[in-house]
Amino acid sequence: MSKERASRRFYRIESTSNLIAHLDKGLTAEQENRWCFEIAWEAANKVGGIYTVIRSKAYVSVEEMGDQYCLIGPYKEHCARTEVEEGPLASEPLNRAVEELKKRGYKIVTGRWLVDGNPQIILIDIGSAAWKLDEFKQELWEKTNIGVPHLDVEANDSIILGCVVAEFLGEFRNTSAEYTEGYTPRIVAHFHEWQAGVGLIMSRIRHINIATVFTTHATLLGRYLCAGNTDFYNNLSKFSVDEEAGKRQIYHRYCMERAASHLAHTFTTVSEITGYESEHLLKKKPDVITPNGLNVKKFAALHEFQNLHAMAKDKIHEFVRGHFYGHFDFDLDKTLYFFIAGRYEFGNKGADIFIEALARLNHYLKSTHPDVTVVAFLIFPAKTNNFNVESLRGHAVTKSLRDTINDIQNKIGKRMYEVCLSGRLPDSSELLDKEEMVRLKRCIYSLQRDGLPPVTTHNIVDDWSDPVLNSVRRCNLFNTTHDRVKIVFHPEFLNSTNPLFGLDYEEFVRGCHLGVFPSYYEPWGYTPAECTVMGIPSITTNLSGFGCFMQEQITDPMSYGIYIVDRRFIGLNDSVNQLAQYMYDFARLSRRQRIIQRNRTERLSDLLDWRNLGVYYRQARMKALHKVFPDYKEEMELGMSFKYPRPISEPPSPSSSKVTTPAASVHGSDDESDSVDSEAELEELRKLNK
């Protein structure tokens, strides 16, 4: 195959902007006296998804900007003690600006964040500036007419952080100009979400000569409206935003968010769908879309992630054997593991349609593939009072059986060895004595149970009102012998000390076959992105930022293990049918087809690497700089638009078919002698990249 033909078939890093050309550890930025401050409530303060964004992007930011890059956030002692190495900053202007703020009575902690890249960080103690809260609120009211209730602690803390950040930026701007003998420092301050947005507002109304960028990862009003079961996307243009914010008592927060988006020199959102939302709710269209990335680490061996999948899957097998003891009548070689995970937002995360689709999948499999079993895990943190006794008993019983068999196995091996030494083959009666037979019978009897395997691993507080359990009851998914879909609701996040799984979240994801995330409100969606990087196929929707991004970047996402459910342009029942059909189609794949698909899915990880996606952040900064400093010009070429084409080999995924029934669909051949397979594709990629 010619290089030209191959390049048309395969996505290459060079087809997008190449950020690597700018990764000089801040050499260019230092020569241009260019600085970047990134301000976020979750800098070295783990609260939610923005922490993942800031933390994972830090390495690429430092590679590009070096010590001209600095993070700013609130000082939270419980996080800072373990995540921050305290010490002076690398630049004298930075240290002087910090010292000036300390003289004003603020407690400031500086140092390095102990993550990849070790970025500089400045942490502001909110309590040390609380005495100026009334003064800050008065200034905000006089300049913007935004009043904040005294009882809203989070909003008050945001005002304190924002005002101190604005003071620091102003002080640093003046100090830096002194050190460079009048050569104007080009400073960009990038603010994330409304909590940090007050700093942007104060910087603008105080006329500090810096460029500003504001990124919203999800609009405040969007979260509240979706949580209220409204037909959100079909009514976006009809909402009275002031009235809706007022009814939910978040009008002052909404005003902060809206003011920050309008005052910023560059306004960005993390996805097209959030941009559409911002256009209607914040009345501002984003200037740049800044997708969220991950710090992708490639394995030296191309198929190492396949080996990790096999090892993690064996650990999940052990859990399943224990959880379903007494009703363990299905073949693990023909068992698939699906999962959904995230915050316990039942409707927003799509758990409602996931359970309904599982009920339909159960019917499909019972009718057509009774030998295939699907175990569906739901990982949502909920209030519990203890582990389910039946779950713990199952694991104790299976461990006892395994230990007994290992002991007997050793003894049988020794007897067989002794008999064979005498020159004859042993009789079966010589291998297993009566006492061992009794021990085995006891273990087998202990495996018997009267009830069905539990749906949940814990005792849920107020389980009568729990949305997952109520949905499971409504759909009659009770883990009976005849059910081909089994449910396991694990109401806490996974970690390696968990007595049931003994897996952390990453290992668990690697061991599963399919991640299912049919979200209704998901501005980006890190869970399917993490699946992709680990080579695990996933189901997402066209209402998630990740789903929209993949539709834009890939000609046929399904061929690469990215299934996108339509939750925007068709009815709810049709969406459920489509989701059930996707899961049914996946369940019918052969082992070899799933391996090929995992190879292709993992290949997409380059798309999600910050080395590619970081270029959009750079573009946002350059736009802002050009508005404030018209003489500063750097053309950002975002490269030609290029989509991953459909793979040339036979599709590992069934083609689209009617979603209301388990319709016939075309599978790739299961013959090992396929003329074109995943190995051939990988070999062509290797040649192409030489």
C-alpha cells in the first residue's frame, strides 16, 4: 500500500495542529515576556471533574510555558498537605507580588503541585481575607450591581478568592514591568467556572492591563434545569433565564457566570453542545471550543493493554463467582461485563434509560442467544449502612471452596506422583479419599442458597425511594436463573481496598467489555474518554461533549468502538430501543471481533491526548492576547480538517439496523485467515509513521 493511500486511511497527529513544535519549556514565552496564570477553584483541591482537567493538562502546560505558567487556587489544607511541596516561586517578580499581598494581611502559600509537570502554584487562604468581604462585596455591587446573599458561603468565598486574585494580578503586572524596564509583560489569566470568574470580573472593572479567558465546563442553570426533569434541549430558546435562576435562588451566581463570560476577551466552552447551551442561557456564543483531554501514556508493547484487560477480567470473574454463588449456572467465557459509573444523578447520567434498555436486552438474549450472559454493574455513590451480608457470605464461601480444592489438589498431585513412580497408572479411588470427598461435599452444600443473588452489594439507606432500585423492580431484573442480564448495583466508588472487588476504578474499567454512558446532560464526559484511552469500547450520546467530538472526528465511530445514542432528535422510547440494540449487537460479537475492536478503540487515544487538544487552549490565549496587545501576532494554524476513516477491514461491529427488534446485522468474519485484519492495519500504521 502506498504512503499516500495509507495516509488517507489513517488519522495522523500531523493532520491537526502540532503543539509539540511549541513545547520548548517556556523558552519562547520567556523571550516574549509572556505569562499564563490559570485560576480554578479545583487547583490542588479535588472536588469534581475540573480537578481532572487542570491536573491532567499541567504536564503539557509546563512543557509549553515552563515557569512562565502558574496555577492559582484556594488553600485547602487537607489537599495541600499531600499534594503541594511548599517553597518560593522560580521568578523574582512572582515572589515580590506574593510578598506584597502578604504585607496586606493575606496568607499565601506557594510551591510546586506534585503532579506530572510539577507546575508552580499559588494558594490563597480564604479565611485570611474574610475581614475584607464586605468591602469586596460593596465594590462588586457598585461596579456591576451584583448582590450576593450573606448566607451563600460558596459565593462569598468565590468573591474573596476573586478579589485577592485580581489584586495579585495587578501587583504582578506592575512588578513585572519594572523588572523588564518598561517592556510590557503579556499576561493571560485563564479562569475556570463561575467560582473563579469573580477574579476576571474584578480584573476588568479595575482596568488591569491583562488578557482574560473564561471557560465554562457546564452552565449553572443547565445543571439545575436538567435535574428538574425539564425537556431541556427542546426548550432552550424558550426559558426565561432570569426567572428560572431566581426560582432556584441562584440568580447572583448566574449573574457572576454571565458577567464573566461577557467580560472575558475570549470565552470558551468544553464542547459544541455546551456552546449551544451557553448561547441561549448566558447569551454569549463561545469564541473557541476547548475539548478536555487526558495525559495519554502509551505502552511499549502494542498489545499490553489487551493483557491488562485479561488480568483485570479474571479479578471480576472472582467477584461474580462469589456474588452469584448458588445460582452460578452461566459460562464465564460467554459472559460480558457492562458498566455505568459517575455521580449519582439518575436522569442526567442516563441510568434510567440504561436499566430500561437492559430489560429489553434481557428479552432479546433470552429469545435468541440464551448462552450469552451480561453482567451490568452500576457504580454510583449512595447512602449505605453496611455491606450486604449475602454478598460477603458468597465471597467467604467461594474462598473456602477454592482453599479446600487447592489443598486437595496438592495432595492428589503427591499421590499421583508416588503411584506413577511404581510404574502404573493410578485408579480414581486412589486419588480422592473419603475424608476429602466429605470436605468437598460440605463446601458444595454451603454453596446452596434459598433466595436469589442480591441486586446490590450494600444495604441502601431508604431503599424504597432509591431510583436505581425502583427502576430495577419496575423492570423485573432480579437476577433469576432465566435472566440473561444480571444486575449488580455497587453504591460506592471502587478502590483497591474494597473487600468485594479488590480493584481500583482503572483496573475495573480495564476488565470490563463495554462502558455505557447514555447521559442526558454531560458537557464533556470523562468516563467514556477514559474507556477509550484504555481500549474499552463505550456507548455515549449526542448530548455529551465527548459524543459530539467523536462524531466530528470519526467518519464511522461505531467501527472504532464508540457507539453514539441519539437523545436529541428522536423520542425517549426510540433512544431506549437504540441503546438496547447497540448492547445486543455488541453481545453478539465473537471474541476475535471484540479484540480487533479494542485495538481500534485504543488507537483513538491520540485524539484525546493533551498534546493534540492543548492547542485549543493555546488558540484561546492567543486570541485574548491579540485583543489586548494588537501588536502581538501569532497565527494559530489548526490544521486541515481530517476524519478517521472507516477501517478497511471487515467491521467488528454490526451495521446499523432497525432498533426496535434484534434485527439481523452484518458481522465481520470469524475466520482467522481474513485477508485484512487489525494486525495488518497496525503494520501499515507503523510503516506510515517511520
